[in-house]
Amino acid sequence: MDEYPSCPICFDFYGIEQTHIKAPKVLTCGDSLCKECLAGIIKKSQTDFILCPICQKEEKIYKNLDDYITNKELIRLMNAYFNISKKDIDNDDENKPISYKIITLGDSGVGKTSIFARLLTEKFEGNYKSTLTVEISTPYYVKYKKNKYELFFYDTFGQEKMSSILPKNYLRESDGVFFIFDISNQDSFINLEKWYTLYKNQKENVVGILIGNKCDNERQVEYNTAKKFAEEHDLKYLETSAKLDKNVKKAIATLLEQIIESQKKLYINITPLNKSPSFNISKEKQKEKKGCCSRSKKK
Ligand code: GDP
Ligand code: MG
């Protein structure tokens, strides 16, 4: 029988530690669900009993959530799985950094080149010649959680007509994107939708952040307006100043974190070919199978 190491109620993957909020807890009937969903069900109960959400059997509530046994078998499976992916994600070889490509998109003059230059040279020269097509930087090395990363910045030009001539493979090949506008220039904010669409058309899964640059200038775009745009497009929002070196490193750290997270998610959707279990069952399928999935015997 297949076992799916995700909660059959919220479909989130189980936590890989016993203390995790999503740790799998076993009910007397043998069904498992995550600690968070169990807590939610208990909270709603008016009596000392709940119904198992999977088999509908009556279950006496324990006073303490931790009195419910943790399903160690599911944790073991998750751990085995994560160790496989960890081997690929973590990089033990100090000399071999993990490479990512980061692209900037935004109107001409918003400070795309200045932001990269600030990172690479720790300077603000304030007068960069227009980028003609796409310029690839020398690598920018960072260390993050024991791993070394080598980031290549793809600096683009931001002319109106560019969308037709910007080589699309740069967009497709990028691992992350900075959408940049100038908070003192309303038009550069309005044009963001175009940049976003241009990117999204090439890359379904947008891993990026929104940057409002020139925060040392008087603003034309309110913080909340930009933040709302970011949220609507599932992006984090940061305001930077390449000139004053404000938040520039934070921007790159935030994007790098997102890239790493997105790569982990990629692994989660991989089905190991060696043996079961299968990890990539769709939520719809899980719903269909509701009632048998995640069931495991109480130890
Ligand atoms: P790009 O066309 O998007 O690459 O923009 P640039 O990096 O070439 O910058 C365009 C202009 O904005 C230049 O005159 C920069 O000096 C200026 N600039 C860039 N970043 C900032 C910033 O953080 N604050 C201010 N006040 N000016 C900036
Ligand atoms: Mg430029």
C-alpha cells in the first residue's frame, strides 16, 4: 500500500521532526494527520470526543497534544527522502559553489545596473552607460548556511521596445528575478505589470522579488501600493537605495533564500524511481484516496 507522507487534511508535507507543527500524529484508529490539523479539530470539539476526519471513528481527546503518539514511520520516510535531496542541494565540496543566474527587469533608469554594481564593487558610481542588451556579470560569491553560491547577474536594458528583442532564453534560464522600479517615478511602477507578464510568459514559476529602488529620493509611489502589487503577484517587497547602500544586500539574500526554497520544492515533486513511496501524488488524487492514504498502524 502506498503511504503518502503528507497530512490528508491540509495536504502539507509532514514535518520531519517530532516537535514540528506538522509532525504526524496517530489516532487510536491508526490514521495519521498533522499536529496542526489535529489541534484545530480538537479546538472545535464541544465534547471530550472528536471524529477521526479520515475514518469517522470516535476518538477520545487527550488532554495534551503531545500525548498523541508521533508517527515515526512517516517521519522516517520523510527523513529518508530529505536526505536524498539534501545530498544534491547541500554542497560539501567547498571549492564547488552552486551557481544561480539572477536577472533584473524594469524600466530604463530605475537603477538596475547600480544595484548590481553596488553588490559587485561595493560602490555607487552613479553614471553607468546604458546596458545594450544583456550583460552578464562576473560571479558574485556568497556563503549561506554552510553552502557557497556563485551568482551571475544578468543586467538588462529597459527600453520599451525591448520586450521583442530581449533574448527570451535569458529569462527562461534565470533562476531568480528582480523586478525593479524607482519609487520616485510613477511610470516605472505602472510598467511593472508589463515586465512581470514578459517574465511569466517565459517562466511559469516566477521566483522573484519586487524592489522599489531610490528610496533616498522623494517618493511618488506609496509603500503600501507597491506592497499590494507585490502581494498580488506573490512577490516579496523591499525598498533599496543603491546610492546609500540600503537594503541591497538584503535584497540579494531574500532572493537567494527564495531560489533555494523553490529548488527544494522541485525536489519534493520528484518521484524517486528506486522504490515506493511516491511523493508526487496530486492533491486531487489524494482527495480521491482519502480514507486510505496516510493510514498506518499504531506502533
Ligand atoms: P538602469 O538603467 O536601470 O540600469 O539604471 P542605472 O543603474 O544606470 O541608474 C540610472 C540613474 O539612476 C543613474 O543616474 C544613477 O545614478 C541613478 N540611481 C541609481 N540608483 C539610485 C539610488 O538608489 N538613488 C538615487 N538617488 N539615484 C540612483
Ligand atoms: Mg543599466
